[in-house]
Amino acid sequence: MRIPITGIGVIAPGAIGIEAFRALLASGQSAVADVDRFDTTGLSAHQAALVLDFKPKEFIPVMKMRRMNALSRLGVAAAKLAIADCGGSLLPETGVAIGTAFGPVQTSVEYMQEYVEKGAALAPPQLFAESVANAPGSHIAIEWGLRGFNVTITQRESSALAAAMYAATQLAKGTVRAALIGGVEEANEMLFSVLDRIGALAHNGTPGMILGEGGAVLVAGAGTRKPYGWLAGFGIARDTTAPISDWGHDEKSVVTAMQAALDDAEVTEVDAIFVSANGAPRGDEVEARAIQARFGDAVPLVPTKQVFGEYAAGGALQIAAALVALDEGRYRNVLVNSISAGGGIVCAVLSREAA
Amino acid sequence: MRIPDLNTRIAVTGAGIVCSIGRSKAEVWRAIVESRAGIAKLTRFEGETFPTDIAAEADVELPRGKRLSRTDLLAVLAAKEALEQAGDIPLDRAVVSTGTSTGGLLEGEDYYFQRLIRGRRRAPASRVLQQPTSGPSDAVAQAFKLGGGVISNATACASAGAAIGMAADYLRSRHADVAIAGGSDALCRLTYSGFNVLQAVDPEPCSPFGANRKGITLGEGAAYLVLERWDDAVARGATILAELSGYGASCDAHHPTAPAEDGRGAEAAMRGALSEGGLTPAAVDYVNAHGTGTALNDAAETRAIIAALGTDVPASSSKSYFGHTLGASGAIEAVVTVLALQNQLAPPTLRLREPAPECPLDYIPDTPRPMALANVLSNTFGFGGSNVSLLFRRA
């Protein structure tokens, strides 16, 4: 069984809406730029892939918007674009699965600032309500009356792909008629400075990742648009050599997950691999060795994170990029890899064909 | 994509638990049998002042772990008990699926405070690195060298229920051969303060379904189940504790924090679990209710139980023992539900002196009740109206 994706909504670094996103990918340009949203003085890294021209008011009524944190705004706006893009409406029997690597860090920070300033009894309840990672998924369900499953997955770099795996499984099972699959992430000062502090961010020629952000939602199992592509198979594994917050070195575990996705999709080869590689040396190396071991040099590799950064829309922009490539007829079957710090691995095969 | 095979039965072959009433299944069950709650003065946050001052703290010596949060360590402790009971499982095909609402927020808060005092350049980052909600799954997988994948579910208080259901699906679709599925959450200042500002904390130990209930008691803890395909468990000679025969998941689509008053989402989750388990409502012998002690939840959940199952089924809230353990609650109460099936004894609702008029069911007041339990539901609901109901069957 394969799951059709008929709508894509993106609030991406450098692109709002699927056509702008398509153009960004085609241009070969990057949305990475110097950070001016917050002060990076004294830090090593100064660049990120930020969403700069998003105006939530264009998507969400002001009264509702005031009750949403930045992640919820990204999620609801991306869902609105995705539903419009799919050319249909959603039944109440629709599930929601959202991925986010770090979730509402900024909301927690703001809450604790109020806690310190005003006291534990007088911090704003509104901030507390938005301090849960599943707030974006909840707002999406409320906005469109979606009463199917509603889950939020937080598995670092693999968050959105793991959310897609769960939603696809529910559609295959038949517990819902349709699903919204997506991810949200916010690049804030706290996250940026901590990643910088541990040397995870690229700077001054030192390899590392670029922090991304954004929101992306895919419509699965509903709508009238010709599908961008189908979710065809998934594989999961874990690199047992990985420390708690870094990548390991066991490429066999990555091969296991990639092969499991191929087997689940009932394909033996793919035409391209949308790689997990994000500039972090250990993660990039273990993936490169795994691809070499399973596919040799034969399959083109498509890196995307130099365009919109790591964690972009909780990882969902990588999936959206693969779907755009399928939609444009460039490939028949592609593999999408996500290898997380901590050792988690989720791989998916996306296909241009329904069977 | 392989479709999860609903004819594949899921066996529970291990269970581990830590919460305010015990550090193991044996301790927890003894407290339940003795109707002994674990709710006392809050001691965790010295120097902080909150409008209420009681909690269900887990009094436990945690294993040492570099870069691991309290939530991570509680998870490792509970998973250890579950894995030891399960015995010889294929570690390389074992997936870890954990629900947590706050992850290492307790340690993140320490960092926030340090930053406010010392500035971002001088505050040590080691604490905040323990904050991600992926921590408990990663920590358990690392501690026991599990290679089948890690999934973290952060769906507020429904997290662990969703994590357990998800794990069952991945066994049924053969993405993994074993699942260590559960949840973990440590008390932290943000949630303790947050539920207080929502005026959702009872100043006295919570009294779910009671006329004078004023809210939750915040708790902490962790629990895990080891799940396997039934035939695999039988083939390796494992002792099967219970069967996870289905689950249902739904969303109220109503409000960011309040449940739908008509209980429609909770009802849909219970109906979903029955449908997956191929059961009629009359076959359910007992409901381990979400039963938080808030005015809204207990009334809405009661309506949902009546709508889905009728008025004859007894339901109780184990939260009257160990409080609301947030993202861990679905797992902690799943373990209690499995113990209830094994012992043929339904846990009671403590302190239910006067049931509320809007709560007309049999909530098993005060003392455990010996019952013939074949099929039981365990409910877990969360912020955002996310609902999960797990259906267990006696092995």
C-alpha cells in the first residue's frame, strides 16, 4: 500500500508557499544568511536559514493568532497552504502527525522569565498552554475540526520523517481517511547559542550544521490534485555506537534502516537519495559509508540542508523537497534519510507511482 | 508499505514502573492493595513558592548517567525492570517508544536561571543539553544497547498512551520485533507553576470524581512495557503478562487545554480501541480512567464512558495514589492495568468521600475490589484534546 501526498504547504527559509519553494530549490541558491533576529555577538557562528518574510496575519485571524506561539503559527499557516494546495477539504476523520526536534523552547524561556519576574503564581497561563510540544498539532485540529489521531513526535533530526511513518501507518490501517503530516521548528537565540556553544554549528571554515526553521504540512489521503508522490515504505533502526547527543560510527545500522525502507516499499533500487547529511562530520561520515556499502557510487545524492538548514520544519522540508522532485518527473523512486544525533535512524522511500 | 496486521496479537512480556508509591511493580502493587497513596509536601524546589504545596514525588535513588536528565534516569530505571522481566529478547530489533511531555525541562530550567544570573557566556551548557524530549528514548536505547530504533512522543499528557499504541503498530507491521514502550516525566517548576496558574491543582490530595474535587495532584515517574508479537513470545517461552489487544486515538478538536465537555473525543478513543480489539462495549470489565481530579475532565470522561460503554462498568482513577504523572501517565497506568489483570483486582479511587452528581458511575471507592477481569481499558488524555485508550486482555 502507498499513501498519496496531494498537498504541500511550506513556510520555509527563503520561500513561502510551494511554488516559491520549488523556485528556491530550482535556483540552486541557499536561504542561509547572517542572523539579525537576535544578537550573535560573542558566538562562533553567525549564520542560519531563517524564515524572514512570514506574516502570520495573512493566514490566521489576529484574535486566534494571539493565542499561538511561533511554532503554532508556522504549523497552522503551513496547514492552510497545504489544504488549499490539495484542492479539496478534509473530513473530521483526519489525523494529524507533527514532528519537531526541539519544540517550544522559546515559549519555555519566556514562561520562565515571567516566572522569575512575577513569581510562580503569576506567570501567564497562555504561555503555559503553548509550552507543550503538541500545541501546533492541536491548533491545526481545532482550526479544521480534525478528530482523528493527533500526535507530536520529537526525535531530533528524524522528527518529521517519524511523524510521516506513523501517519502513513494509520492510513494503511484504515483508522483515518486522511492525515496532515508535517513539522515545525523555530530558530531562536536559546537554541542557536546552545548549539553554538557545543560546537555544532558551522563557523569560520569549521564544519558543522546550519540551523534552519519553518513549518511544512503535507496532505495525505485527501484532495483532488494529482499526487506529488506516494509514501511507499519506511525503515527504522538505531546506531548503538552513538553517544547520547552525537552521531555514532556504525554504518551497518544505517544500511539496515535504508534496506528496511526499500523492502517495505517493495523496491530494490532508488534513483536518488535525499541525504541526511547536514555538515556535522560524524553524521555525514556514517551516512556516506552506509550509502557506499549499499549503493556504491551509482545513485545520485541530493543534499538539501545547505538550502534551508537542519531541523527545517522539524525535518519536513527535506520530505517536501523530495516530493517536488518526484512531481517534476526527475525520479521514479527516492530514498529520504534522516540520521539523528543519539543514534535514531528513520528512512523512507517516496515514489512517483501508486504501486 | 506493509499494513499493520490486526490479526497479529501483541503480548506484554515485561513491565517496569517507578512513581511516588513504589520503585518496582511489587512495591507499587503493595501500595495499591493497601490503599496507600504517595502524596506529600512538595520538597523538590527549595526556595520556590507556589500557590499549592503538595506533590507525588518519586523517592528513588537514580542510576548515574552522564548527560542524562532526571526524566531520562527515571526512564532507564523503569525500562530496566521491564527488560529484566522480559528476559532474552533480540536487542538489535528492539524499538524504544517513549512518551514524555517535559523531557529534561527540569535541567533546562536550571540553565535558564544560570543564564539570567551569569549571562549566556558563563552559564554551563551541560544542563540544557539534557532538555530534549528525545532524551528518555535515547537514554533507554543507549543503556540497554537497543538497535531497533527510537521514537519519542511529545503529545502532552497523552504521550505515553500514544507511544504504546504506536509501538504495537510497528510490531504488527514488522518494523520491529520487540518494543520497549512507555513514558517518563519528572516534576519541574514550569509544569508545577503552570498547572497552578491554570488553577488546575487541588491544594489537597486530588479526589477524582469527587464533589469537592479542585484539580490534579502533580506527580512524576516512569513506566515501560515490553511488547512482542504473541507467537514470538510463545516461541521463546516467555511469560506473557497480558495482551495489548487494541488501542484508539482521537482528538477533541475543541480547545488547547480543556477537554470537550461532551466527552466526544474520549468516547471515540474508547470506541476505536474496542473496534481494534474486536470487542463489544459489554465485554469491558473495568476502566482505568484518566481521572485527573479536574472538574472538566472527570465530568467529560464520565460522559464518554457512559456513551461508549454504558453505566454498568466500574471505573477508577489510579491518580488518587500517585498523582498526574503527565507524559508518563499513560504508561504508569498501563502497568497498573496489567497488574490489575494479573491479580484480578481492580484498583480503587482513593478519597472519594462524596461522588459528584455529574459522576454517577461506580468508581470503586477506597479499597481494591476483587473482580473477574478479562478486558480492561486504560484511558489517557492530554492538552490539545488528544486522547488515547489502550485495551488490555487477560493473558
